[in-house]
Amino acid sequence: MSRKDFNRPAYRRLLKKLRKGNCVVVKSIDGLGRSYKDIIKQWQYITKDIGADICVIDMPLLDTSRHRDLIGTFVSDMVLQILSYVSENERVNIRQRQAEGIAAAKERGVRFGRPKKYTQKQFMAVYEKVKNHEISYKQAMWELDCCESTYYKMKKEFTKQPA
């Protein structure tokens, strides 16, 4: 799941099972999350409130089981804050690049989403039969091979009338 926040089922299960003396091992600090404030908060919760350790494989300075003295804790806290900031900043940059890419694609005429199953002309041909009482709207849905909500959505879109 996305690490944008800590509301992830597997993470919640981990916290429920975590006890004093356990160690949470993550490959990198962004394995915990992407929000600076939330990473710091969760780090404090795990290490101080629960009393468990955290080991970040890519950053040995962030191994709370080894560096328990005052200097070790100070260095760990500084490194954690810097890396948490970098992680959140990367998330912001990714979202910005994604938005720019989507905007550029739209300018080039790229259409997102599933292609429309029917053209306005196809729908209107069937809808005219309904308006002229030649068929019921249920028969129109059968002809169009669509459900009721899709039929009324197309009616609203193609006829500019309320469903």
C-alpha cells in the first residue's frame, strides 16, 4: 500500500503485536512513511511509548538497539529528521511531476479513463424510439446493453436534460 500515511492494515497489525524489546526492521526510512511529521510521531511512539527498537537497514545510524547513549540518540534524532524531510519532499515532488505529466498529456489530447461504449449518435437513435413510445426505456437498455444507471447517465450527458 501507499506509504503516504500510517493508516495501513499491515502497519496497524504490526503496532498491535509490537511489544517492549521487539525490533521493527525497515529497509529505508521511507519504508515507514512519507510524511515528515508522521514519521517523527510514529518513531517516537514505537521507541518511547512502546519501548521497541527500530532498525533502518540503509542507515545504520538509525538503529535504536545500538545507539542508546545520549550522543547516539541525538545523532539518530537528527538523521531521522533530515531523512524524514527528504522523504516527504520526494513525495511532494512526485505528485508535482505527476500533475505536470497529466496536464501535458491533456494538452496533447490524451483522454484518460475508459473509452465511451456508445457515441451520442448511437444513444440518440435508441433514445428517439423511447421518446416516440416505440420502445420502453427497459427495452432501450437491453438494446444498448447497459444498466439503468448508465442509461440515465447517457441520457443526461447526451440530451442535456435531467435524468
